[in-house]
Amino acid sequence: MKSIEAKDVKKAAPKLKKIPNDSLYAARARKAWDELIAAQVADVQTLADAGNCAKAKALAMQLFDLAPDSAADLAKASTACR
């Protein structure tokens, strides 16, 4: 998926939902999505550690809206901003 390669979570989320679970591409797409979310969570951590809390919180909120499963990881990543 080009949107995952471009690290565009907003465009990747709806495209991922369109892929049927029984598709040959579903597992590969899900793995790519999980890797993208992990990279974005790492970005939140980097921003928070650098003291750029406004950007870290904005990115964390965007990720939470698109991938609610990542809430625990996002909370842990943004602890420096509390």
C-alpha cells in the first residue's frame, strides 16, 4: 500500500478496512499497518522526550482515533508530557 510506504496513517486506515479478511493481502497489510503504528508511537515517544508535547499529543490523538488498540502504547510513549 502506497499510503503505508508514505507513512500516511489517515489514508492507510480506510484502505486497510476495505481489504477483506480472507484476502491474500490481508495478513501482509495488517503487518504493514502494525509496523506503521509502531513507528508512529515511536515518533510520539521521541517528541515527548524532546519536550515537544504539543506535537506529541496531537500525533497521539490522531493515532488513537485511527488505531484505538494502541492506546496503552501511546500512553506509555507520552508519559514525559504529563
